Amino acid sequence: MKKIKVFLFIIAILSCGLLVGCDTTGNTEDGGTSNIIQLETPQNIRFVEYSGNSILFFDLVDEANSYQITIFKNNVYHSRIDITNEEAVLGILLKDLSEGEYSLTIKAMAKSGSKILNSQASEAISFTIDGSGDISGTKYNVVFDSNGGTQVTTQLVSSGNCASEPTKPRKTGYVFVCWLLDGAVYDFDTPVISNITLVASWQKSDNPDGEDIELSEYYAAAKDLTGTALKNKLRSIISTNVKNTTYSFLTSSNGLPYTDADPEIAGNIILFYGKVSVKASSSWNREHVWPKSRGWFKTSGAGADIHHIRPEDMNVNTKRGNLIMGIVSGGKNNQYTNGVSGGYYNSNLYEPIDSVKGDIARIYMYMLIRYAQTDSSYPITNVISSMQLLLQWHNSDPVDEFEKVRNERSYEVQGNRNPFIDYPEFAEMIWG
């Protein structure tokens, strides 16, 4: 097995005296004093490539004279390394790491006479040891502190990649301004090289009942509306000047091969449930994401609505069937021929992959707004376990660039838009 040379690379000039005395004490139950003092937690832990090796950086902690590195493999304790400041300066070699998924934490330590100083363990960083014994695939947590607003899901981002700007949180009586990192406006084009926490910045709203949002001209008539009033107005907006598409049109070059085109491979189309790219000229189904057997339509109206119908592999589509969307435990994997998963299913439910859950939620919300049949005879529970789960999927899988482009092209083709792609916050304004 090839050993991994990972050096703890410290860019710092150590001043004389590695340990600064600390007089902080605490009371014990017997009326004496405690010699355990809390150090700051190591921050900014990251791997950086240097001369063919993966170098581990982190910010030194004042008063610490040693560090404890704890390594986990597949979330199970693997090993621990104790190093002094001097050893940290010289570099540390992580040994005996076979192929697999790992994470590590770092704790600062110090001892001066009878005083023991330590810190909480740092946030874990994740990394992968590949088959050749090299470190790859380091991932970091991007935590979103909504600062009193609605919850935003933490993102796990590969080192050097950028976090996706999430759906804006909402907070009654406030307008969302931006995300802050250490008090500065965060740029989502910044590569992520360590665990970070972004904090929501808010401004008092002139609307005491909720957040003000600037609407495009297309949605101008919906300004200041919420709840049923907003739902009804959006229905009117997206039902006006609509060009009816036919089921046969969807397979034409101006139909799904245009709206669902692979942005990177000319002549290819993206299959829905697994985001698999295939030639548009190959065989694929026109998938009713809201199954026909659970709806009021066949192959016209809602059954030919380009916002609703997606291209899909025939075999994957057959296994998806008309199952209700929900959370599946211990189900079967609905795989494409190339091994990519299109979701999991059992006899009652179908659970799509995480990166498709938001897409499905926004299709279903579009159907709820666009078609009055969903108001009574065909409720949302015909197709998904609950409205709560739909909103959860909408928030956990934010709108991506592919959805935005598809929405624009669908507008070109059909003359209406999906409001929940343009303004994800509409979901909570109606059903929150």
C-alpha cells in the first residue's frame, strides 16, 4: 500500500515562548479551583496541493503547544495522532490510510505546570483515499445560519468548487439582504477550501407581515399578495396567452429536445430522474411526472404541458410507474444501464435522487397553481406523501442553472413560466 504524504504545513513565525500563561480558573464542587481552561478551536482546516503532496493547513491556536488529530473511516474511529508545535512545523505524515472515505478533526492542547488547556474538536473535514493511495475528493460543510429566518440546508462542497446560492430564507417583518462570511458579503463564485458558516443579513421591512420581493413585469400583478390570493393571481398569470402544445410536438426538435438539451453535448438530451445524457435521437419516453392514472388528463392539456412532461429512459420510467413520491427505506435501486441511480422504490413509494427532488417539487407546485382540478378532486397527496415533504424537497434542492434555462425555453415554446423557478419564495408565501 502506498503511504500518503500529508504534511501539516504551518505558515507562521513562532515567537519566543510557545505557551502564554493563563490565569483563568473556575470553581469546583468542593469549593476549590479547576485547572482546566478552554482554548479556541482550530479553524480554517483545509488540504492544498503542493509539490505533488496534499498539504493540510489550519490556523494555529494561541497558547496551544500540541494538537490532537482524530481520524475516522466511514464515520467510525480509525486512529489518533498527537503532535507538538515543533512537530507541526516540521510536518506530519498520516500513515496506514487504505482506500476509502475519511474525515478528521483537530483539537488544540496545552499544559503548563498543573494547568491543562484544551479546545473543542474542530468541525470535521471529509476526504477520500483513492486506489492509488492519493488524497482526493476533500469536502467541506457550508453551513447557512438563517439568523432567525427559515431553515436553509447545509451543503457539502468538494474542495475548490463553489457553493450554490440557496433559496433565500424568509423572516416575518424583514427583507433578506445577503449572506455574510465574517461580516463581509459572501461571493458565491469563491472556491470553498474550508468549512464555513454563512450568516443571513436582514433589513426591516415596510411590510410587517412578511418579506418584500421585487417582481418582474410578468408577475407584477401578484405584488403584495400571499396565501390563496397569491395562488389565484399566479394561476391567472400563467394561464394567460398560453400556446397549447400537443403530445406529439414534445418529441420534435422544438419540444423536449430543445427544453431539456444537454448544455455540454450537442444533440443530447438530459433524462429526468437520473440526469443522464443520451442522444436526443435515441428512444425515450415522455414522462408524466404527475402520473396520468393519478390525474385528470391523458395526453392533452396538462398531459402535454411542457413544464410537466420530461424525457425519461423507458425501463427507468416503467419501474417508476405511478408510485407516490415519498421516503423509501430499504427499497430497490432504479438504475440506468450505465449504473447511475434514478431513485429508489418499494411497493408503495418512489424516492428520487436528492438532486432531482427540488425539480419534482417545483413541477408539482406548478401543477397545483396552473390547474384548478388540483383544488379538490386531485390533491397533492395523490402524488406525494405530504405537502410538508414537497416543501422540504423544494428547499433542500434549490433551483439550478439547468432549471432556469429550461424555464426560459419553455416560456419561448409555450408562453408561460413556472413561478417557483423564478421566485422560489412563492412556495412559502402560499403554503408556508
